[in-house]
Amino acid sequence: DAKTTQPPSMDCAEGRAANLPCNHSTISGNEYVYWYRQIHSQGPQYIIHGLKNNETNEMASLIITEDRKSSTLILPHATLRDTAVYYCIVRARIYNQGGKLIFGQGTELSVKP
Amino acid sequence: ETGVTQSPTHLIKTRGQQVTLRCSSQSGHNTVSWYQQALGQGPQFIFQYYREEENGRGNFPPRFSGLQFPNYSSELNVNALELDDSALYLCASSSRDRWAYEQYFGPGTRLTVT
């Protein structure tokens, strides 16, 4: 699985968009980009994943560059409850096979009033 | 839909003892993964179980072992506890029979070894 690089911390004002970057320059063709977040003292929570097209769900949007070497997770209107550590994970998504998630250090996002 | 549950929430053990942690999968999921999260670090993969068999293991010694039951619930057993085993232990369930591969995590068990 490809390695990811994320800034260790970011701040965001409440109500503004939070843009969390992730570099994955060694990503290969069959690898997806997954985002999870972990609110203090809780288990990680799945947010979104994508291969090469931009994706949006009720929680966030995922923008993947055309060369797929980097991506940005966007929380459109951050709230105080979005304060958490955000993990960008790259892995292959193979039907009918299990696998591990390799977590890095993640980005600690602080949403401030 | 019932989420992933883990028990106990907190546990204190003495070095050298043995511990068993339990996990109930989310409804409809047949795969369980266990992770160890030391303070200030990201979770590290311990192993995964599918259809009651270990299916992939991380860099953990044999004193970390597990079980998966026919109802897909799971146990993590750690023998000969060491101080460095103090961590948050996370269980995640997923469905290996679908394209969707998102893992859903439980709240974790906080283990303290003294």
C-alpha cells in the first residue's frame, strides 16, 4: 500500500470550509484513497473514499488530482464537532478479499469558534 | 442496524497476566479486524478474522491471538502482558463479500498494564 503524507495539524474557523490535504505520490492504479477520522477517545469513523473521480457524500467531498498523486478532503461547513484527527489511507480495494488499514499520524483538525 | 460494540470499556491488568477483549460485529458483517492504538499514535493492525480463521496478521508476537465465532463476534487474547501493551484496542467489522470495503470501528477497550 502506498505511503501518505499529511500535515500534523490544522485550524479552521467554525462555519468555514476545512480543506485537508494528503500527498500519495506513489499511489498505484488499483489503489483507492480512503479518509477516516477519529474524535478523541472514540474509534475511527469512515468518511469517504474515491479512485480518481471527485466524490461527495453527506459528510464531505473528496477531490483527487488528475495525476492521483494528491487529494483534498473538504468539510464544507466545519462545526466544533468536526474537531478530530483525520487519516488519509491508500489501499487496494479488491473484491472478496480482506486487508488491513495502515494508519499514519493523520492531521489533527481543530475547529475554533 | 446495530453498530460495533466492544467490552469491557476499560481494563487494568498487571504485567504477566492474561486478558481477553470482546467485540460484536455490525449486523451483516462477516470480517473482524483488531487494531492497537498507543497514545498519540495511529492504530496499528494486529490481525483479521474471516469465517473463523485468521486472515492476515500485522507485526505482533504470537502472544496476541484471537478467535471469531459463528455469529462473527470475536475475541482478542493477550498473554504475558507487558507494560507496552497499554493501549486502546479497537475492533472493526466489514463485509468481505461486497465491493464496499469500509471498516466500521467500535469505541475501543482501554487497557492499562501496571
